[in-house]
Amino acid sequence: MNIQKHVENYMGGKGLHEEKLTLFGRPLFRIPKFFQALLFKHDIHHMITGFGTDLLGEAKLLCWEVGAGAPWWYFEKYSKFPLVFLFMPRLAMEMYKQGKGQNCLYDVDDAALRSKSLEEVEHFIKFGKFPES
């Protein structure tokens, strides 16, 4: 099973990586492909780390992603990190340190990522490269 199927099962149709933003069961608008790719990778990070999609889980994941090397162009992560640190310094530093030894997926090609298995993605997050075939 590829990573996309794992994410769909894990998120139960609630992830923002879908083609359309849905509110109360009604599709509101199409999500641009670029943002679908970012949100897909974000949802994979939720699945791999086990952090929930509630406010606390999002705060943990944000700090983990900064520690795991979210690219500079993903400014939203770096602008929110100081706020999380201000209100929850211990949590921010613990999640940042946990991410420091791992790798985020934002720089990985979306099409290539979607073809990978869960085990291959876990390997990338741990070692920064996909296993050789």
C-alpha cells in the first residue's frame, strides 16, 4: 500500500490534502495543487509522529517540523514557532529537539513521495534519504 492510501486511512477523509475544502459535508472550493502537496506532507508528518490534529497536536507538529528542517520558504512555521515557545517553552523545545534528529518531507517531490510505501517514508524521516532498491 502506498503512503497516500495510509494517509487517507489515517485521516479518515478529514485531511486538508484533499482536492476540495469541505465544511459540514459541503465542498467549498478547490485547493490549489501546490497547497495540496504541502498539506499532504503535513498530514504524513501527523501520521508518522502520532501528533493529533487538535490545537496541542498542531503546536507539537509545528515545533517538530521546524526542528526537522522545514525549508526557509515555509515562513508560516518559523513565524509561529516563537509564539508556541512563548506560551509553551518546554513543549516547544522538546518537540524541536525530537525533530532535530529527523527529517521533514517538504522538499521531497510530491509525485515521487506519493509512490512510496509507509516504510520508505519512515526511513526517509529517520535517515534523510529513501532506502535503495
